[in-house]
Amino acid sequence: MSSEDFRESSLSQKVSSAGGSQKNKEVLSSPTPSVSLSQTSDFQHESELFTEPHLAQMEKTFQDEVDSTGALDMKTFVKAVKKILSNTSNEMIEALFLKVDMNCNGSITWQEYLDYVMREFKGKEKMMRSQCRLRFHLPMRIVPLNHGCEIVKVEFLVQRFKKIGHFLTVTKDGILQFWSESFSLTSSFTLYRIHPLHNQQMWVIDMVCLHNMNLVAIASTDQKIEFFDISNCKCVRAFTFIDLDSCVLTLDYWSDYHRAVFCYGDTKGNVIVFTSNDVTNGLFNPRILPRTSKWGSGDALHPNWCQQVKFIPQLNLVASCSAIDKSSLVLTILPSKVPESPKFSVLNLRKGILCFDYCPEKNVLVTGGHDPLIRLWNPFFSKRPVWLMKGHQTSVTHILVNSKHSVLLSISKDKNIRMWDMQDYECLQSFCGKHFALGHCPITSAYFHKDDGSLICSTYSIGVLKGYLETQGPGRAEEKTTTYSTPLCAILYSKVFKQVVSGCLSGVVSVWEVVTGKRMMEFSVTGDQHVELTAMSLDESEACLLTGLRDGTMKMWNYSVGECLLTFPNPDQMEISGIVHMNKVFYMTGWSKRITYFTWVPPFLALLVVGTPSRKLVLGSTRPSRYQNQFLGTSSYNGDILFWNISMFRPILHFNASQSPLPSLPKRVQDAADCATTESHRPSKPCAGQQKWAHKLHTQPPGPSSRAMANANLRRNLMSAPPVMRRLRDKEPAGPAPLQKPLSAGSLSRSRSPHGRPSVFREAERRKGEFHKKLLLQSNASVEKIIFLQSRPRLPHTAALLSSCMDGYIYAWSIHGSGGLLGKFPVDAEDKGDVVVGAMATDENDWILVTGDCKGHIKIWDIKDYCRLTDKQPTHPSKINKFPFLIPKRIQISLPNYSPSEEKKVEAGQTISLVPPKLLIIWKAHLDSVADILYVDSLQLVISAGQDRDVKAWKLSGDAIGMVLLKLSHAPWPFLALALGSSES
């Protein structure tokens, strides 16, 4: 349950003071974050709301307190929850109310509350399953052996109170070997040479470790069971079971260091069970026979060979199977007292059962046999299986249940290894036997090592298949652990719920508690599709998440529970680069070179398209930005910045630093292809005379012809992108084909002459050079990021827009009609142009600018008075910039300074400042470029996301608080809450 939810509270803190000097100290001191340690206890209180007693009280409250509409408003809901949990803060309850009230009508019903609880727990369960889900990755490590006989059994022995154990293997000809956990051979013994009783060859059939006794039991073809003492790195025969009725085929041992059960099955179908309630006195000691019991049926349990025997402690029974139709699986329930006789439960199955295992979480027995089906049985109802799982093509020889990761491993005779999900009963992975260099014979033994999630298989050699958790990726254990397995797309912050939402390119979205760094929810926005996540945004209420994919798919999610609420129409089927929700309208930009926006009044969804000023120049739009809920800003890879008036459905100003420092009026230009796509909407007017910026599209599914046209437009637009912006998978032509006029007969004959051919080649090379020069200029002018300074007004001499370009500069613009470029500065002190800012953020007062560049550095700039008109009157204490006092002076003194050759320059009558704002601090945050960054005012926290697949939190001093990791119970920065609590004391 997402429990750490708060309202954003004010930064200001009232401090009792006596005297004016005390007020100045208050101003210059560090603002205390608004989240205290007492409020972090809400994390525990909210989960208590969903226990069975509290749910019953909530239902009664809804019945008693509802109004005439049958719902509760926020005020009544807060009072109702306060009656149940008095220690819970109002902020947490209000945040919970907003999560439940998804339709934003100001009231919730009991059914809505219950639906939210169910979705929340369903999302939590799905998230935990995905985190615990195991995966194997190839290649399988092969450990060769120096003997020519097959391995009969693989066991792992670890002694009590010791973390390090070792593997044991025994071959058919009696070679017992000890291996380290990394499968390095430590010792080897030949069993039949240790005091042999006779000269006849012994064949080993099975082995089991008696871990609490340092014994190994070996069953052989001599109709005996030999017990060897393996303590102190030796192998000495301790005692032997001789004169058995038949040859033992399978062994099993279980002990909890107090009680112990040893059982075996033979070729006649007998099952012999030895138990002891006090194993410290011995399991087979003849002197304590009254306290040791041996059960064996007078008649054999199975008419044929016993294939496997296993004690199941959860049910206190011994299960055994045989590969025949009658008595295929027999459950022997052990009596609690010695004089009592055991009870039996018999299961008959055609073709019998070869192997089985028990899942205690699901309370099911999983069986495999000669038919390639895997069956799940209720041990108390054995007439028919509860589930069938199909996938194998030959007999299933091994079944292993891993309860920790809720998966089932099955191995068939053709060495096909399959992993099944025990929740959905579906196949997660399948490995063909030809991928393993284990020879041509079937796998003889299999063991799952729970400590590192590896599967050990054996034939004439040993094969180790390494496992990993799905979210961690198939990296090696010594490799660096990262937050995601792919680079980050974006990070967002919800002031209402005090949560950070991050998403990576593979489509995995995670919700983090900002106070503790604990992951509250995780889900995939791409599903089974292999499409990259390219855009993320929160809606105005900050309760919903908007996502955009590379294929043009846009969806709205309830990120608290990981549920998709709405899928928007996809008319362009092109990459989405930005989404903005403003005034209940959804604006979407991307490689379609236009703004598509949706108005949604459930259940109706309207679609409107706003055209771009020039198809020939706009090569794609980066993430848009909004200004004071009235205007919208978009930028392009050719350097264009458009300032849109959303009420007029058109841009009102155009900026481009590479063309002019002055603003201009946008002009709309369309080519023939764009006219063809919109011809059906306005057939009465010629394309050249169209001046409308917006038109409405039909949202019905496209037909074959429109789909083909969309694919053609997609290919055309991707080809128009600069090479530096294309993806690796986008096929790039060998070179631009020069535009040539149709050749006449005379020109054709001239081109064939040897004198005319060099001139044609020179013309082509010249055009090719001009084309590449144009692409280079466009790539240098490309706008990577724009951000509005919301607190600044639209004035001619006040910069309210900052943009970062590929040339390594940050530009400050006045968005007034008489404004333009007011200042620019390089982000690197050396001004080489190789450092580009791709992420920017400001505080709520626009006093500092936080930037993240392509080299992984984070910088904080003082922009309080940068490119704005300031009066010379004494500054009020509340207007003093506190941020320089939060950073140690020793760091500020050692910072590199950039000194331009001139303070300003005049271009086209516009005065441009070249002096950069004061750099407060710089630190190395990521190994690769910074993908996104945000600043949390209430906690004075910088959170960054990098292309190195990490999400990190920082103090303003550059000290790392922690890194977000994908672990279930891991809090990356648990001491943040303690620090906040101590600052208030």
C-alpha cells in the first residue's frame, strides 16, 4: 500500500524571536524541510486502514456518514478516518482521498474506496511477483570431469550456522567428489576402494546427504545402503544396511535438527521410513529403538519400481511414485504415535508418474511422467488434477519447485528445461537441449541452488545455468547494480503525494517515496510490446501519469495502482517527444511536426490537430513546456522555438538564436504531402492558401490505404531527421540523392561524353557538401531543452524562457513581443562547445537553475537577478536568496570561473549579455549524460536520472543521499527522515 503520502506544505517556518537581529538570522538560516520525522509514521498508519477490522469500520462509517448522494466529501472522510486512526495526519488522509477520487468530483463512495483497495493490493502483488521472478540466461557453464562415467546425483551440503557449503557429486562407478560453490574441485574419493567387501563391481544408484550428521548415504546395486562419514575432509565408511529385500532406487532425508525422517524405495515397490523425534541420540541406534520407529508395508505400496520418494514436513507424509497405472502416487501419512498404523492415499494415473515435488504456498503436488504433461494435484483430493501445463515434447524426468521465487522448473528427456510461473501457470522460459553441451544422453540429476538462483544439471559433465531477478538483468554478481536495466527516460515529482515517478526506455515505471526512497509501485507501460518509452508527464491533479511511446501510443495511468485508465487515439503513429496537461486539455508533440491535443469529458474524447509553421524546417519537437497555464512552448531540432497561445490555437512568437536575436511572427508552410493528408478535410480551398493552424481529425480506425500512407509518412519523416538524431535501427541512406532536372536528349548525350562526366560528379559532390553543411548547422542549433521561469512576468527586458542548445550554450529569452534574446552563456568554463545541457530544473521562486549535462555533471546557478530588471531599493529580507548560504564557501571558491572577452554585444539592435550567472556548485553525478533532473523544494533535494541507468538523490551541497535500487525491502536513503527530524529538534 502506498502509504507515505503528504500535502506539499510551505517552506516558511515560524521561529519565535526577540529582536530584529534574530529575524535576519532566520532569513539567512537554512529553510527547514516541511516533512518531519513524526509524519513519516504515517507510512505505517495507512497500511493499517486496510486490515479486516478497519475495513469493517470504514464500511460502517460510509453507511452512517454519507450524504444524500451516497458519498463522502474530503472533510467528512478525514473525520471518519481520524476516528479509526487518530494518529494519522490530515495530509496523508487527504492524499488518500485524492487517490480514491479518480473522477475528481470531490466525493467518494464505499464502492470506489473498495475498488481502490483491491487495485492497490493487486498492483502490489504484481509488483512483488515481478521483483521475485527468476530468470536464467545462457550460456550454460560446463564443468568437465576427468572420468568417463555419468553422474548419478548432485547434492549441496551446508552445516548449521555456516553460510558456506559445498556440492557433492557421485558417479555411477562410485567416485564421490566435493566441489566449492563456484564448482572448483576440492577433493575426490573412490568409494569401492574404501574397504571393499568383495571384488564385484559396484554401481551407485542414488545418494543423499544427512546434513546434521555429516553422513552420506549411498545406494548401490549390491542391495545395500552404505553410510560414509565425510567430516574433517575425509570419507570413511561408518555403517551399512545389508541384506535388503531388493535393490534400493531412491533415497530421501529430512531433519530440522530435532526430528528426522529417512526413507527409501526399492525395485519391488516397497517404501521404508525411519523416523526419530530426537535425532541427537541417533536415527538408527539399536539401543534406542523404543524412540525410533520404522515403518514398512507388509505388501509393497507400488506393484513396480519406486521412482522417487520424498518426505513432506508440512503435511507430515511421505510421497512416493511409480511409472505404472496403478498406485502411481501414494501418500503415506505418518502417525503421531508409534502403535498407530500409517494411513495411505492412492492416486492412479495412466502411464504413471516419474517425478514430483510439493509447493507449500499453493499446497499442490506437481507431477511429471511419460506423457509430456505437468499436472498439479490437491493432495487431499486426488481424483483429478487441478491444472495441466503443456509444453514438453517428451517424458518429464525432473520436477523442482522454487517457493522463494514462486516458479517451477521441469526437465524432459530431450534436455528441454522449462520455467513455469506458479501464479499464472504459464511458461516463462524454455531452453532447448541443443543449447547445452551436455552430450546426447538425458539429464541424470538436477539441483536448484536457492542461494544464488542457479540450476545445476549433470550427465557425464556438470552444467550450471545462472539465474537472476528479472529487474536486475543478467549481469554478473560483481558488476555494478543499477536502478534500471536500460537508460532513463524521465523523472517526475508529485507534490500532492510526495512521490517520485521514474521511467526507463524499456517501459518500466516505478513510483518512489521521496522521504525514504522506498519503491511503492512498479509496472510496465509497454506490456508485451518491444517499444521504447519516450515521454512522461503528470496531469494537473498529479494523480495520473501520461506516457508516450515511440510508436505514437499515448496512455493515461493511475500510477498509484499501475492501472491504465485511457488509451488515446493514435492518428500519426509516430514518436511522441512531449506531453503537457493544461486547463483540462492534453497536448502532445513529437515527430509528427505538429501539436495534437485532446479534450476529454468522460466518456467523450475529442481530437484536434494544430499544424506546425514549416514542414521543411521542423525536424521534430522536444519536450514542450507550459507558462502560467496560458501559453505553451515547443522547440525543434533546427533551433526553432515557438511560443503558442492556446486560446488562439496558434503560435504568436518565433525564436531562433542561429537566425536572429529578435522574435518574429511564425509563418505556416505546407508541402504537397501534407496537403494530401488534409485534403479530405478542406477540399474547397487550395493548399497554398490555407492559413488555419488547427483542424479536427476523424478518430475512426484507419483503413488499409490510410495505414499505408501513414507508414510512408513515417519513413519520410525519419529520413528527414539529422544523422545525429536518428536511432541506430533507422536505416540511413548511403548519401543524399541530388535533385536533378529531367534530362533531355542533348543533355543525355553530353553526360555520356567523357568531358561531361566530371562536371556532373563535381556538381553532385558540391550539392552533397552543401547538404551536409546544412545538417551540421541544424545539429549545432538544435534545442535540447526549454524551461519557463514561471515567477517572472512577460516584460521586454525580463527573461522568462531558458533554452539549451547543441552548441553548449544556454540562452535567456524575453517572451514579450518586443523582447528577444537577452543573454547567453556556455555551461562549460573552457567553452569548447562539447558540453551540452539536456536537463534543467528550477526552484519554485526561480532563484536557482539546476542543470545536468552530457558528461554527467550537475551544476547549480544563481539566476535570481539574471537577465531581469531590478530596482536598486534595499532588498526585503524575505527576498534574499538563501541558496548561496546552503553551499559551503570552500566549494564556491574552488569553482572554475568563465570570463568572457566582452560583457555584452549588440546584434540587430538587440543587446545581449555575455556574462554568465554565478555558478554555486558543480559535482559529478553520473557516469553518462544526465537524462532528467528535478528539484524538490520542500526537502531541498535534487533528484537526477542518468543514461547510466541510475536514479540518485543529492543534497544542495553535492553530497549523495542514496541511489534507488530495485529491491523489495530496500530504502536507499533511510536516514533522510532522521535528518529531517533532527533539524526540527
